[in-house]
Amino acid sequence: MSSSSAGPPMLRPGEMLVHQGAANLHRGSKIGGWLHLTTQRLVFCANWSDVRDPPLEIELADIEGAELCWTRTLGIPLSPTSLAINLKNGERQRFVLDRRELWQEKIRAQLS
């Protein structure tokens, strides 16, 4: 993928966009951008103000599951607005987004 803005990712042959929306990625600090779910990947593209961070691409085949979790600051749970993407290699990516239950449902549908 060559896009570093919050615009839609370049799709691969046969790949289709399933869902997209504004999101913040947790990487020590919150990085604002846009999350895209396709039939092959989950792609986070940072806003132009955050171009220092390359797009995050997660192949659906690498995802173990998606679980609802709390948004935390300094380790303190503040609000139930996050979704954790658990990877098969043990890593976890956390996103703050609206309608996290819908995101969870759509990701699970693509994994099945």
C-alpha cells in the first residue's frame, strides 16, 4: 500500500472494501487516522498530521480475534471505546473508534 494519508488504501486484485471509519491507533500515544477493513486486510492510515507513522497493515490470516476493551490513559481505564485486535503471534493492536461492536462483528465475519 502506498497511501500515507487517511484516504482509502490501494486495493489488491480481487480485494474489496468492507467497512471504514475514523479511528485512533494506540502506540504509546494515540495516532489519529482512518481504519479500513477489506476482504483481505485491516489497514490503518494515519492523518496527514501523523505522516511519520507508516500505514499499519494486518493480514486477516494473522488475526486471532477482536475483543472489546477499555480505552486507558496511564494504565487507568477511562471509557469502553476501544477494540483490541489480537494477532496469532501474540501481539495486540488497539484502536479507539465509534461503534466498536459493529467493527468487531464485521471483522469476525471476515475471519469466518
